[in-house]
Amino acid sequence: MANRPRHTGFGSTYNPVNNLAVVEAYMKVNEKLSFKPIIQNGQWSVKKLDFAVDDRVTIRTGVVGQGFGYLYLSFEDSEQTQLLAIKKVIAGSHDISFIVPYMSLPGFRVGVASTIPTGYGIDLLSKETQYKIRTNSLMMNQHKPMYESPGIGFGGFGALADQNINDTPRGGQDSGGNPYWSGSLDNFSWGTYGYSGDRAVYTSSANVPEAYGEYHGYYANRCSLMMAKFDESDRFLGWDTIEGSSNNMPKVPTGVPLCLVMQFFVNNRQGEDKGNQDPRKAKDPYWIAAQDYQLDPSKILFIEDNWRVTNFDASAPKDAYPRYDNKKGVIKQVGRAPVFSPYGGETWDSMASKVEWYDTSRGTWSSPSAHPPHIPMTNIQGFTKLIFRIPRQLSPETDKDIIEQLSSAGISYDYNTTKKCFPVSTWTKDAPTSKAYGLVGRPNDSETFYQENGEWYFAPKISLRLQLFFEYANHPKAGYTNHQRDGNEPRGNPKPGKVPVIGTNVAFSDVEKMARMNYPELMYAFYPSTGFVTNGRIYAIGRGLSTSTTTCISTTRDKDPSVVYPTQVTNPDGSQIGTTEAARIAPKQLILSTDLLDTVNSVGEEKLQQHWQEKFGKPLDINFFKGDLLKDAVPERPHMYRVRDPDSGLYIEAPYQIMIFEIESDYTGPAIFYTTTTDEKEVTVEGVTKIEKKTSLVVTKPEGKPYARGKNEPIFLNTRTPFGYIRHQEIDVVEEVTQQIELLDKGLSPEDVIKVNELDNPPGDSTVAIMEQEVQDQYITAMEVLRARQEGSNRQESAPPAKQATRKLVRLRDVLNPFPGNYVEQPISGLKGFSNSRDFYVEDVTSKWTAQGSAGLGGIIDETVAPFIRDEIEDIYQGTKNFVSTNANLAVKATLAVVLGGVALKKLIKIGASTPNTVNENAKSLGKRLAGRKFRGTAARRRAARRR
């Protein structure tokens, strides 16, 4: 095959005298903790090696003998033996690693040689290693190996696979145990670091993201989005993959470095190539990594997502069938996809958003611009990367301190500099203009339009969304088209026109807003004395929650509250409590500590004050926060807390939330049935007799209540934030109530108790675990449907196709599904951080959020779960009184309806009702559909002791 050149090398006549052999070897795949023995006493101890394409494999060898040599791994290619890895060794234990490049590695061997073994190719080695081979002693006369294991079969892929970024990464892992990536393309693998978007169904059987082809069928790509992570000292840890399916990706913050990892592939044209003279042709072609592939950075850009719907023409290929491949390649059955071009008077440049790009060749950041100054050439695995930051839009008045800090680092996030970074299509909105500039800043109670100096600006409610587009470049091994049928592109050129990077839409919001709303937590609580049962009230102090938040209580962690649907109880009388594993709950009343600074009470505040008076015997006022400071309190302003946002490193100050949860009569979730008993006895201490009170907790589990909890059986408060992240907090209610009773018995008042009864467990992140499971669940479902349809087609090839009912699409997998006849489509849904101690809450809102202070406007409704309505922003951000007011200076303020899943943008795509019966047909449809596709107790005792 003409896919790869053959390098053998030449060198001097010096012959080193060495004698080494491999007597044992052990293998580890990706991040597994242990090595598995594969060679014992110089012979294979296994029948096959189980690893998959893109896995990072480490072989630990035991080498014996004298002198030095070159330990290597190899396999039999169709034309010559290829080296996978090679390193200089002496006798001892040595690790050697490689990333699996192909679907199969026949004749896999472990060996030791004095130089490169005779006739072995080196083109799969890293460029650095190839250079060393060509210029140093590795290229001395080639010899046969001193030791080489016999070849072994390859397992294949039949089943499911069981803030200065220039600093050296210190390493770490996310909440799911996935390691952070160092940024080196030579050690990147999907199996180790995971991926964004959907798992491949059509193009690979490995646990990798789906690949997407181009118009002519000779190029393909797949990608993943990552975010830079830093520790509490702002030291760079590495890159963390943003997990999530293509329609459920968590949002990312502005100002934080992001990295898009892309992998490219090419395939030959099928045809006889006598003498291997044409690198673009092969009799038996297959997909290979596009090594040394250089994209044109001037043809890479982001556009706001809505442009795809309003201003794009899609040119679909006449034939979307995959090009021939013999299934040996790294991907397979890749369908062909359309190219896009703008219309309606817009151009790519007029639609392009401006972001800050990181130039990896110079180690510097650009100012906000449409195109990156540079993109690295792909490595031997076809990988390249784009690093970028989404600029902030800061008010010169209210954000002056941050602007000054950033300016000293050469960064300008001044609103006047960045206000036009995000051109937005507003054609589908109830808008006064078809085009505006998007602003993401502090929350706004509705999507808002306004004019400034004749220009229209659009302030979404929570976030905006960007889509990356690029143009394929020519690769010397890509096949070429039939000119009469496919067009007259030069030999091997891709179809002119831009294509989207599928599966990694970048939804983003202001970093400071996310810091306020993305980490919900209960800090303190006071529990009812009659049990965690119907009609009970829990009084709490915390942050990041809301009366309209998407929250549930469950018996297990990592529960997505968006899939725990509100209870439907016919006759809600409280009798069904404890009968379901999870149930929705949210604060019934909630205010901010800053609401206590004035004398004006909202309805919600009056209700909360009424219940507070009943429970604690006195009204709640600002003096509650004085004296003993609460967790994270600002000493000068004890009603405010100060915390560091782990995503950005930004320190924020915000008011505490005071809230009441009510267990209502339709609640069916976990319950804790307990009562208290009190014993009194006389005790004499130093001649003084007094009554000592001892209260005990009695916990029961009534019959018919399978989800009643007891001692050492915690419940979990699970919250989905407006930005798609899911947090959990473990609460052992029995232990917490036991502590509460102890404090009351010691003579503390109920109000004193809630101030010292800090919850024992901090919040944790469930986003990674839930997102990864969602991706795998979707994959399993898609595979079951695919297999069932293939089996049905094989049985009924001659039967006429059944009429398909119209249905709504909610996943990328549905968009790629070739079978239903009609589709109603829904859209599928840098700076390492800085520190300041600025007062972040607002009284005079007009000074920050009017047209004059327009940098503060921002956010959108977009999500797949539930409307993020006005109440949630009020609760988390400003309180029930300090909300954005309508300003007379706004030219237009349009309040738009909440649209779940982008229903307002749905689009009908007509597809033929023929029933394909091969995998080729599925892949063909994958390509065609893209033409129409629219593109998260002990502490209380210590505090009480200090108080005493």
C-alpha cells in the first residue's frame, strides 16, 4: 500500500559488541494501576494482547546480559516490519511506551538490537526519535536483533472497552479519576484522557469520539475540548477534558485557557498502483493518521452558533457513501459531509468571533482576533491542537481594579475593547435587528437588546455558544476524485469550503458569574426535632442555590437531578415519603444576607422571617452574622463570604444565602424517621446540685418505606447548575441531628446552634461521572438499535420499508440515524485566573447594568433541563430586591420566551424512507445528515468548644 513511506537509514561501519536479551515483560494499558505479565522466561505467557487503537501501552521489561543495546517494539505491516518504540538500554528493568496506531498489530514483538534491526521502518516513531535515528549512532550498520520474541496475535476491537500554561504541568486528576494531560501531543491518547462529545458508533469500535469525513471522502477528523487547571497557588496542573455528550456539554468560563485537540486522517484512492509510484492510490486502501498535516490558520475561526441556522448554505455531496477501506485502518466507514458557505450579505469575516489565540511556536497570546496566528503541524498520530481564551467584557467603571491588573499583564478586557468580539445572529429571535454584538457579563433578567452609537447589542440571559469552522488542506497521501462527477479540485485537494468541528460547541459565560452560581453548598443547617419527614422544615445557610434550582435528594451520589422528574402524586397526603430512591426538592424561601441591610421586605422575605421567628424566637437581622464568624466570612463584612473559584483562580465576595427547605406532602424521596427522648438526673459538682439533661435520638424504619435511612446511611443533595455542572453534597442527617442535640443539651440557643453546626462534608463534583455514563449509555443504545436494524434488514431485504412516524431529535445519534422518513430537528445542545477582594454584590444596579454600564449585561437561557428563570438569578446573584431594573435609556428591551432545547430553532428535514441494510448505508447517512444538522458534625463540636 502507498499509505506510508519506508525509511531504513544508512550509517557508519562501526559494529558495537553487545549481548542482551529480554527475559520477562509486563504490560499496562492507559492509567491502570497494575502491570499484567505477558512474557516469562523469554516466551509469551499470553495468547493475545488486549489493547485498542489510541490506547497508551507501557511495556515493563526485564533485560539481562552485557553491554548496551536498543529495546524496541515492532509489528508486521503489509509491506515491512514497523517499529512502534525504541530506546537505549543496559541490563535491568526498563519501561517502553507507545500509542496503538492501527486496528490490528499483527506479529507484535519485543526485542533488543545493537542498532535498528535490518529492514525495519521508523516512520511511526516520533519526529524527535526519527531525527536522532538519522543523525546519531542508531543509524550505524543495521544488524539482526540480539533477542526478539516470537510474534503474537492482536486482540482487536470486537467488544466494548472495559494559570501559566507555559509552566511545567504538575499533574493531577479530575473528579472522575481521569488524569490531566501535560499538553504534549506525543503522549495524548483518547483512552487515557477521555474525550468530549459522543462515542463513536460508525467509525470505530474503540472508546473514542466519533470521526467525521469531508465532502470527497478522503479526509476525516475527530476532536475534544479541554480546560487548563491550576492549584490554589495558581500553579499549572495540566489540561482537563470537558466530558459531555454533543447535546449536553457543560459551559466554560471566559478568560480561562481552553484547548481543542484535533486528530486528522486520510485515505487513499482505490486503484491499482503498479510499483507503488502514486502515494495517493492503493489497491487495498485504509484510513491512516494524517502525519505532517498543516492546516491554514487563516481559514480557522469561531462563529456564534445561531449563524448556522440563519445564514448558511450547505453543499452536500452527491454520494455520501464511505470511500473503500479494508477495515484495517484507525477509523472505518466514514461518511461524507457537506461544506458550508454564508449568504444573506454576510461573509465569514463579518460573522467571525474574536478570541485570544495562544501561539505554540512563540509561547505568546494574541489580542482578540478572528484567526489563530499558528497551528502546529500534526504528529505521527495525526494530532494537533488549538489553545485559546474567550475574552471578558469588563466595565471601565465597576471593574476598574481587574482591568488594571490584567493590563499590567498585557491583557485588555475593557468593555470598549471587547464589546464587538461576538457578532450574533438574531434572525430567529423576537429582535429589532437581524445582527447584534453579544455581551456576556453579569446576569440579566431577560434576553435584552439595546443600541449604543447606532450599533445593536444583545445581552443573553446566561451564555453564548461558539462553533469552530476550518478548511481541510491538501495531504500528499489523500485520494482524489472523479473530476467528471465530483468537481475539478486539484489532485487530492479537499472540497473548497468550511466545515464545522462537530461535538465540541463552546458554550461560555463570564467567569465571575460562573464562580457565583456554579458551586452550590449548604454550610450550616438546623433540623426538625420530629424527623426528616413530611411537613418538616430545614433551616440552612449556604450559597449558589435558588428557589427554582434543579435539585434532588437521593440515597446515592452522582445523581443527575434533571432526570429525576417532579413527583406526580394523585392525592398528596405525605404517605408516600420514603418510597422512591430520589425526589426533587428546592428551597421554599430564600433571601440574601444583603436583604437584611434595609427595611423593605419582599413577600418571600416576610415568609422566611415568619418561620425564623417561630423556630428561633427572634427575627433574623444583620446582627446574626456578627460575633462568631461563619465559614469563609470576610472579617470586615461578616455577612459576606470570600471564596476562590477553582476553575479560574478568581476570588469573589458574595452575600450568604439564608433558606428554608420544606418537605411537602407530595415528596416521595428518602426520609429519616426519628424522635427524641430526654432523660434528666441530678448531678452534684463541687457541692452544687443541678439538673443534667440528656437527649437521645431514636431512629426507626417503618415497613413499606424502602428508602428510609438510618445511622451511617447518608442522603445526598444533588444540584445541577445553570451551566450544566452537577454537584453533590453528602449529609448524614442522623449524625448532624445528634450533634445538634448535643449542642442544645449544653445550653446553646437554637440560633447559636445553627451558627456552629457546620455540615461535616463539603460538596463534591459529579459532572464527570454522570457525563461519562451518559455518553456510554447513548453509545450502548445506539449500538443495540444499529444491530437490531441490521439483523432486521438482513432478514427482510426484499420487504417494503415500513412507514416511519415523525419524531423529535434530541441527540446527535438521532441526527445520524438513517432510518426514519421524517426528522424534526432540534439543535444539539485563558488567563489562568486572577485574585481580588472586590465587593461583588450590587445595590445601585443602574450604575452597573444599564446601557451606560453595559459590560454587565449577559447570560442566556439555553439548556436541556428546565427554564433558568428570573428567580434563580435573583436568589444567587442579587437577592429579591436588588435586581436589574428597566432603564429608560435602553432603546429596546425584549423579553423572550424560554425555549427548551432550542425548539424555536427546529427545522424539518425530509429524508427518503428507503431502508438501508448495510453499515455502509449508515455511514452514508452520517455524512448526508450533517447537511441539515444544527450544529455539567465534627466541625460543629469544635466550633462549640471554641465558643465555650
